[in-house]
Amino acid sequence: MNRIKGVWGQYAKVDLTTGSWELYEVPQKWYEIHLGGRGIGTRIAIEEVVRRHIRVEPLGDSNLLIFGTGPLQGTGTPGSRHVVMGWSPKTRTLNESYAGGWFGYMLGRTGFDGLIITGQAQEPVYLLVQDRAVEIMPAKELWGMTTAQCDKVLRDRYGRSVGIACIGPAGEQQAKIAAIIHDRAHAAARPGFGAVMGAKRLKAIVVLGRYQKPIADKTAFRTAVQEFVRLIMQNPAIQSLSRFGTAGDVNFLNQLGILPTRNFLEGSFYGADKISGERIANTILVGRDSCAGCPVRCDPLVETSFMGEKVHRECGGPEYETIGALGSLCLVDNIDAIALANQKCNEYGLDTISVGVLIAHLMEGTERGVIKDKELQIQWGDARRMIELIDAIGMGNGVGRFLGQGLAEVSRQLGTEDFAVHIKNVEVPLHEPRGKKGLAISYATSPRGATHLEAMHDTMLECENPTPELGVTKPVNRLSWGDKPRLCKIYEDLYSFVNSCILCGFVSWDQATAGQYYPFPVIRRILTAVTGIDVDTKAMLEIGERNYAIRRIVAAYDGYKITDDDLPQRLKEPLKSGACKGEKIDERELRKAIDEYYKLRGFDMYGPTDETLQRLVCAELVGIIKRPL
């Protein structure tokens, strides 16, 4: 059989402890059944950790950090992204995060499909990846710099066209809410991978790719990509993204009563219009940027000032999640303040969602009078104090180092766990499951903790013929539990396929499930043209299901069971305002839905059964989950 095209067949495995690197050959079968992205990354984790019975300490030298691509990265396919995987200091199991920009495109052209980084350097270093080689370079002069400063130094050194991933002071101090910032404004954020890089004393990675990937059928590839671009740009919803970015969702979700507000107590915010995408477009927006190969240009570039500090266009502007976390959740209705907070989080290397949910928790604790330390107190809507706390967290000053450990640890020490909104120690993103019951199942069951990027979003299915190819032809009631376990599995498998291709949700599953357009036939044509392997609807969903299932193998290895799947108490309480006022997550309905969901997946208490692994063509993984006798 000819080798699958679109991949190099190898990762570069770097040992920071010894200062050496070697080639890591990826088996041909892995590409054929897992494709790329999260699938290949998980198989690497299984072989390197689970089979070797290694107990990983996330901030120790036993952790491995994977930067992965798939067949489409480096080809110019619109929406191509990359994945970062490793053991999270929050969930303490394998986790993943996705980022855009140009880093993934460049990594796909280096002659490697990804990087596996192990060990710990004695002194700060950065990696230079180019010409099918890796160099480990000293980074003492970069240590302590913000991500923007580090990015500028490295681009001055290696050229403007390189891809750069780096951490800021928050990652250096191993704050668990630290992110890896790519190309100045694209964050791999939720699991705390900035802290993992900091623990490894790895300040940055510079990638410069010059090699053309082998493509099975270049003519078919060009034709399919052109059709994909036409589909994208003819879609009214994506046209809105080009105008307002993801911030265009603020007013929409507010009208539906599911804009998380006041630490998830309410579903509508009186100041929503002041922080919306429309307000940004009419006030502080000065341009738009795009990721590699993407015609949408949804990344906002803004200029403004707040508290005497300028917000620079080079650091990007706030997207929906950031606006929700640092805006409505905290009752902040000043878009200039949110833009500055976003810039500071990017420069310190902080996850804006985690920061916003954490600060909203402090605001509620202050209002309740249960937070006694004045250094931790903050009133609702106090934008100036919010900025001060971000500075403290980013630099690790005063209470900042304590807050940098994340909401789960902070609330545990403060005794405020009863209103801490996190799942498996990951702060909940700005999507409201009380108004999307399918989302509640995804939130509760994900081994990644609270994630919205591989979840069912019921609002996208309230239309005629949402996805006929997947057998979903009738509108779905987002407030009902009816049929949600089955639908949840279908769309999670679809999203898992997307995360195996590593495509942006906004040009693939997001608008597809909103009934606006359905791009998956052309996406599969692109994939076939690149790889030479035919992927039909059935194979697409099987790839997604397979790669979701094997993630649960690692979670089981680290001790997770189905009994760990739950939602925080706050989400089981009725919403206090908005069009969904009174909606809540009923405990009995949730447990019933979770049980049905796992039956459909073929999982038992620990994860996929051996029969399920056999069905998913993973016979070599049978018996890998050690179940008590």
C-alpha cells in the first residue's frame, strides 16, 4: 500500500533534560485510522506513557508536551489550526487545546508532523525548528519578557514569516491558568499548558517551514479548496463573522437569555450592547486579521486606551469568550476596559476565560461578605480593580500568585466552593447549558473538563434540516432533554473529526449545524485529494468516534471514572433573569442522560469496553484499561 500523502510520517522528539532530539516514526496505520491532530497525539500519549506505566506529574519532567498537525496543515486549506496536548496541571490527565495563527501552517511545512517535548531544561531555552532539524537555543535574555516582547525579538532575529509560540511571565511562574500564545494573539489556553512550558523552562518555539507537502492529487485539491472558499464566503453567518467576529454573538445570546452574567447567576446583561461586536465595529475596530489560508478575517484589530494605557492593534482584540468572561460575567460594560484586559492577558500569557470566571467568583464572594482579605475583594463592574488583579496574576505579585492557581484551588482554600463554576477543575466557558441541555451532557462527560470546542450546541439545531447527511432533519428544542444523548454523540463525533483534521469550527461544524451551510462533503474531498484516502460520511464519524474513545483510555489510566462526570451546583440552580429565566439542570435528568449517552458510546464505568475498541478497529488497545476484578 502506498503511504498516505499529506503527512511526513514523523514527529521530532525533543528531550530538554539531555538537550538532544530524535525522529519519532509514526506508524502508517495510525494515520489511516486516526488521521491526525488529537488522534495521533493521543496514540503517542498512550504509547509513551500508558503502556510504560509512567505516572505523569504535569509540572514535572515526566510530562510530555505535543504540538501536532494533520494532513491539511501547511497546504493552505482555509481554517487549518494546530493542537497542543499534554497532561494538564488542572485536570491532571491528558488534555488538549487548539490555536490558530500561522504557527500550525509553518509547522506543517517543516518536514515534521509535530513536536514531542519531554524533560526539563536547567536554564531557559527556546526551540528553533527548521530545515527538518531542531536546535535548542539559550533563552536567558527572553525570560521575564511578555509574549509581545518575546515575539518581537524572535521575529527580528528570524524574519516576519516565522510561526512563534511563547509564554509570558504567568507561564514562567507556572500559574495553572497560564496559556501559550501563538503569533501574538492566538491562545492555546484552557488546560494550563503555559505552566507546563514554564516548568520545562521552555520560553518559546520558533518554526520556519520551507517544504511542500506531498499531495495525492494537486488538481483535485485546488478545485476543492476553491469550492470550499466559495461556500465559506457565500454563507451569511460567516459574512457576519467577517464584520463582527465572534463578538457578534453577544447580543444574540443575550436575547436568547443565555449570555452568562454575574457569575452565571443570570442569563442577560443590561450592558450587552455596549460590549457587542457591533459596538466594537463602530468604535475601536481598526482592521481585521486572518489565520493562514483563511478568507474570513474574523480576528479583530483594535486601538483604544483605558486607565492611561494604550491598546495596540498588534495584540488583537477581544473575541466572544473574552467579552463574556471579562464583561457580562463580571458586570463590566466598558469595551475599552475589556480590550485592555484582553491585551494584558495575551501579554502575560493568561487564559481570558479562566481569569474572567475567577474574578467573577471573587466579585460574588465580596458581595456575600465571605471573602475577608481586602487584597482579594472586588466589587461587581469594577473594571479598574479587574485590571489591577490581572496585573497581579500576570506578574505573580501579592495575591496574584495565589490566584494564578485557578478557581478550583482558590475556592477550596477560601471555602467558597459552593459557588465556584468549574468542571474537573477547568473554569466553565461562556456558553450556558441551562439553555442548551445537550451542552450540559457534553460539559459533564468531557475528559477535558469544561470545554465548548467539542460539545453539542443546541442553538445550532433550532432550524429545519440541521444536518440531513447525519440523519438530523427536524428542528431540536434546546430546552428539552429529548433525544439529547443520541444527538450529543453524533455532534461530538463530528467535532472530534474536525479536531482530527484540525480545522476551525467557524468554517466547519459551527455554521454547518446552524443550518446555514454544510461543508463536510467538500472538506472530505479536500482530505481525499491531499491524502489519497477516501473518506465518506460513515468513515468521517468513525474517525471522530474512535479518537474520542481513545482519549477516555488515558483518562481511565489517570483514575477518572464516569462517577466523576457532573456539573457545578451553580448550573443546577434556576437562571435569575433573561428569556430563559427559571431554567436549570435537573439532577435526575442529567444522570439519566449521562447513563444513556454512555450506553450509546459503548462505555462502562471506566471508558470504552474491549468490544467497543474492537468495533473501532483498535484491537491492539484491547485490555489496556485495567478494570478491577
